[in-house]
Amino acid sequence: MQHIPRPRIMTSKDISAELLENSGIKVTANRIIVLDALLRSPGPMSAKEIENEVSTLDKSSIFRCLMVMKESGLLHTLDGGPEGVRYEVCRAPHDGPDTDEHLHFHCEVCGRTFCFEDIGIPAVTLPSGYEIRSTELTVKGVCRECAGKRRG
């Protein structure tokens, strides 16, 4: 009887390693751990949230990983209010303009930030001489879950 090998199922860490490699970033264990945390998150994360999620890495290791991934175009950054900058994985190709710009919603009660990838950012026309590099739109208010708790 001939043995037919089972196809290998990719883990989230395999996907993280592949994304790093495809972005031209040297694959390291720390970068895989940080990227995996971001990929598993339902929304953008602050460095503090990543630190809480990934207890095996210190703050400076996480920050270095984030900076390398941001500089390569693998991550977006957005203003996270009092928590500071938030990071999320950019789904646009890294060798061209950023086509992954979408609306974010920041809940002022629970502090979470949500991505609304199906809601684009309206085009902005600036006066002559100005050059747009990126656009960010964050709506602030109360999320569905927190609003439900207030009513219930």
C-alpha cells in the first residue's frame, strides 16, 4: 500500500512568516510572534495591547518589530487616542500606493478600535503644492456592545 502524505495545514505562525518574507523582512521568531498577535486581533492594537497579548517579549523588542514592519509597509499606523499609536496589518501590495485605507471606529467607553474595511475614505482634494501620502479616518463614539450594556 502506497503512503500518501497528508497536506500540511498552515498555522497562523506560518502565515505570519510568509507575510514577513513576502514583504522583504527578515523572518525572526519575535517578528512572527508580534505579527501573529496583530493578525489574530479583531482590530488595530496599541503597543501596550500587544505587550499584554505577548508576554514573552519585552516592550523594546515589540517596538523594534513594529518599526521594521511599519517601515516596510506591512503595517498601517493610526492615532489611537490616549493609548497612542495603533498598528494593523496592511492588506495592500507593499510595492505600490496604499489601497487599504478604510474607516476605523474608536469606542470611547471600552477603548477598542474597530476596522470597517468595507467603508472607504472619501477622496480629499488639497490645494496645489500639497502631496497626500496617506489618509486616516477615525470615527469616535460608543460601540454596539457598550451601547447595549448602557441600555440593558
